Amino acid sequence: MENITITDIARMCGVSATTVSRAINNNPGISRSTKEKIQEIIKEYNYVPNNSARNLKRIESDSIAVLAKGISNPYISEMIRIGGKEAEKRKYSFFFQRVDDDENELDVAIELMKEKRLKGIIFFGGLFEYDAHKLEQLGVPVVCCTIGAKSSDGKERCSSVYVDDIVESYNLIDYLCGLGHKKIAMITSPDDDESIGKLRYMGYLKALEKHQIPVDFDLIAKLKPNLDGYSIKNGYMVTKELLSSGKEFSALFVPSDYMAIGACKAIFDEGKRVPEDYSVVGYDGLEVAEYYNPSITTIRQPIKKMAEMSLEILFQEIEKGTAPKRIVFDGQLLIGQSTAKYQKN
């Protein structure tokens, strides 16, 4: 083969052109066997790097990015703080980008890769199944934080660091049932949602099944798609509709603390009380939920530990080529003033 190129070497070795360039420049993060295979092809075809190949090292930058799904994600500031600190410590540049609720974060990441030669990406929130072909196309380590994501082909193509939303939502509803509540309403995401809303709804259903409580679908309300996802306003508007529907319930599960605050406000505006008339539970364990009046019963996610672990795994994959991992943290039930034993009126 005459005038062999980096692309030709990459095709013969079954790797990306970037991997070939990094092997030529003796960069870390490439396995010994892959590097040896590349060197064998280079030697066999007497490949001499041209100027553009040598310049690839200069074009690449030691950069990582965090893509956060949804503008109302309550943990964004904490992830930016921790991500920037850890990146600086390891002499990496750090980029942050929001992803709108109606955008696919993988598509956004692929476009971002065209602008910046990133070494790795953290998806913060988002989907729990990703297109395998697009993950492969991305070509860099990916860690999903707060979501137990998987590849559509069933292979471990990305790491995940998360709290099991099904288990922890189950624990919340189990707690309400233990207080004597049987008519438990829930606000959940639209039917086509493939994110935390669906998982938390699954936990709700499992807990009702355990306590042999029939599912009353009239008590399951959906987020309003024209409002920010898990926002205070969405919680307020949907709860007002639930209250005006005339359906009886004694407790309400709202899948975020921000929404739970909105739900409480809607109850107060109807001249009712929390928890005397309605017990309310949220999810996330935000500081605002602790200082709201009444304080919100919720599940706390150890977001600081999850963010630190996500970054540690990402750097291990970038620098040492380690395999993707799946790390599950336990949530913590925080009992606030927004719940009480069921009192029959």
C-alpha cells in the first residue's frame, strides 16, 4: 500500500484515527496491545508521519466536559464546582454545557466534539438508554452521573454513578404506607419519558403492589410539557389540577423537592394544610427542602460523593484505559414536617 495514512492504519487496527495519533505521540490511555499493533503496521508499511499527523497532538487538548440535562437540574452548581476543581487539579480544561429537556444529550455531545477535541464527557441527568452506534461514534469515555444508563446493545459502553431511583422511590411510598396512607397520588413524567420520572414511577407502583393497594390511575398526574421539567411552577400547576379534580387522596409523591414546594403552595392556596390534610414527599434532599416550612420529607442523594466518583472514574478511563464501571449509592430517607400519620376525616 502506497502513501498509507493514519486513517488506513486506524482501519487495519480497528481503532480510531485519534487513537493512532495518540500512539504515535506516545500519549497515555492506550493499552499496550493496541499500541504494539499500531507500531507493527507502521513498521510494516514504512509509515512516516506527515505534518498534519504531527499537528494532531497540538490540536488535541486535555479537556473534559459536563453536559447537564434540563435547566432546572438542582445539582448543576455543585457539579460545576467539583468538576472545575478536579479538572484544575489534574491540569485539564473544563467545559460545561446545558442540554434542553427536548434535546438528546448524545447528539449535543457529538456536535461538541466537532468543536473541541475532548478527552471525556460526563452526562449529568438525562436518558437511561443511549444509542450504541452514537456512543461508539463519540469515541471518548463517558460517565453518566445520577442516571443508571446503559447502551442500546446491552454492552457496557459507558460508566454510571447513581442512586437507584426505583428502590428509593419504593422506600418513600413504603414509608407513607407505614403511616397508614392508602390513597397516594403521584406526579410523574409524560408517557414517552425515558428518564428519572419513569424510574420513580416504577418504584411507586412496586410499593403499592407490596401493600396490596390497587393503582388508581386518576391519582397519577403528568408534568406539564410546556413548563420547565421538575420545577416549582410545574409542581404547583399540576397539584392545583389534582385538587380541583375532586379525587380523594391523603398523600402526594412529587418526584423532586422543587416540585414538592410548588405542590405545598397549591395546597395552601386551596385553604388546606400540610401535613394535616395532605402529606407531601419529594425527592433529591435539597437544602431548600430542609428549610422550607414545613420541611419536606424526601430522599437525599449523596451528590458530592457521586460527582467526585464520576470524575475519578472518567480520569481513570482517560489516563489508564480502565473498563466502564457501574456504581450505585444508597439514598437517605429524611423525614421532615410535611408528612404525618393518616387521620380519617
